[in-house]
Amino acid sequence: MTSAQAGPAGADIVVEDLSKWYGNFLAVDRISFEVPKGTIVGFLGPNGAGKTTTIRMLTCYMPPTSGRARVAGYDVFRDSLQVRKHIGYLPESNPLYTEMRVGEYLDFKAKLHGMDRDSRRKRVSEVASRCWLTDRLRSVIGTLSKGYRQRVGIADALLHNPPVLVLDEPTVGLDPSQIREARRLISELAGDHTVMLSTHILQEVEMVCQRVIILANKRIVAQGTPEELKNRSGSVLRAEVRGPTEEVRAAIAALEGVDRVEILQGGPVGRFNVHGRLSPEMREQVAAVVSTRGWSLRELRTEGASLEEYYVRITDPGAAKAAAAA
Ligand SMILES: Nc1ncnc2c1ncn2[C@@H]1O[C@H](COP(=O)(O)OP(=O)(O)O)[C@@H](O)[C@H]1O
Ligand SMILES: [Mg+2]
């Protein structure tokens, strides 16, 4: 008998202290995270970080070495059959039978799920329409573009209508317009499914994900909303002002929301880095204080206010080790 235990606060994926050793090589080191129901979570990390290994454990393709994981309330160790029923999986390589026609292939996969003829016909047409494949059901898979093949893979993952979808690098190898389509499709699916999407492309998570989990060097180094992580990037406002350096520094440092002002270069024209809660209002305030004091503002721009800067910093091998040790 199997029983589903709901994850804390409606989480569809709950991972606790999960590790994987390949022989004597540690690929995933005691990771813990949760994926709330109905969200799209980006599982972000450089190549080799351990994303696919984690996904294979969650989809029961491979047992963890230690730790716990539950999908839709089912334990990957004890209830692997139930986990497979509740999860749809698009593997990294998206293996498809290239000689089969799309409709034929989906019907075949539906048969493997134990669906009878009528439910198969109905379901194949539903997933095909969901994945914008209706007009390709008679196409031979091998003749399709990579973008269409990826949609077939996603339709396949959706056949048994699982609450949880796990997509491993779904946009790899697609051209820019195919990538846009794939992102649009994934965003649409999120209404009915909890989606975990692995990627090494940062822009991808900024565009489609509500939450991000960053994996680097086998460990989780950060998680949160893209906005939260972006705010950790410690963006700076770069100002170039003609005026007495120290007075300029003090005047800007006195503004509300400014933590500190760094002098990059003194002299008749000073260059400053302004650290703090940087908002458009802040830029206006800096401009205003400079002009009321009779100085002149030569340049004002925001630098490094990006998830990218944070990502590069946090996934740097040295930084990843430090974060893991903390
Ligand atoms: N079957 C395997 N046997 C041994 N090492 C593996 C195996 N699969 C992956 N690895 C290693 O585990 C690490 C993590 O790989 P993987 O999970 O595929 O990372 P990612 O998907 O983030 O690129 C890599 O160093 C990889 O070489
Ligand atoms: Mg991978």
C-alpha cells in the first residue's frame, strides 16, 4: 500500500540532504530544496554541477546514495511507481523514435501508460493541441526540426497528465525563435503543473521562472526568486561629478538608502561608486543633490544590477566552496 504525504506548505517536490556517489565520485552533495505547487522553478547551474543527476534521482531513474526525496507526496525510495505516475520527464537527450510518426509515437507511449484505445485517442489529441503539434501528428519525427521534436518530448511527458513536470535543459540546441516558443509553451503549462526546469542559461530563468535554485559544484549555493537573487548582486550606481571630491562623497552618502560611497578617483572630476538600495528615485536624488550644490553631473549609470553578475560570482569554483562551507 502506498500513501501520499503532502509536502510542507503544499510543496510538490521536497528534497532533503540528497547525495549521489558514482562509485567513488561525489556528484551531488547533500542538497535540500522544495518546489511549491504550481510554480516554475529554474534549476540553474554550470555544466557538471549535478543537475541531471538530481533530476534522475527525482524521476526514479537512479537511486540516491543517501537522503530523502518526495514527489507529489511520494517517496522516491518506497513509492517509485507512484512517483513515476505523478511526474512527467523530458530527459536531457530527448530520445525519440525517429522513424515513427508523431501521432503513432504518442499513441505507443500512451499504450505503455496502460491507456485503452479511446482514452489514448483523446489524450494524444489533447497533448498534441497543448504542445501546438496538431498539424504535425502525421509527420515522421526524424523529419521534424529540433524545436518540434522538443515539443513531441514535452507532449510525451504530459501524456499521463502528471502534476509535476521535470524538463532537463529543454532549450538546448534550439534556435532563438524555437527557444522563444519553448519558453512560451513552458510558461503556459505552469498553470496546470508544477514545473522544474534545468538550465545552464541564466536568461532562461529570468524569463520563465518564479523561483531559482542555483547548483554549483554539487551543492546548492543560492535559492530564491530571481528578484531576490538579483538584489543580492550588490549593484552600484556609478557617478562622475565635477566638484570637491570629499564634499560630493559626503553629500551623496547622506542620501536615504545609500549605504556607502566609494571614491574611485578624486580630483576636479570625481568618480564614485554608490552602494545601497538603488532605485530610479535614488538616481534622481543623486542628480538633485549634485545640482543644488552647484556641482555638475557628468555621468550616472547603474552597474552590475544583474542576476548574471550574481550568478557568475556565486558559481565561481572558489565562491561555491565558500558558500557551501558557510
Ligand atoms: N554515470 C555517471 N558516472 C560517473 N560520473 C557521472 C555520471 N553521470 C554524471 N557524472 C558526473 O557527475 C557530475 C555531474 O553531472 P551531471 O549531473 O550530468 O551535471 P549537469 O547536468 O549539471 O551538467 C559531472 O562531473 C559528471 O561528469
Ligand atoms: Mg545535465
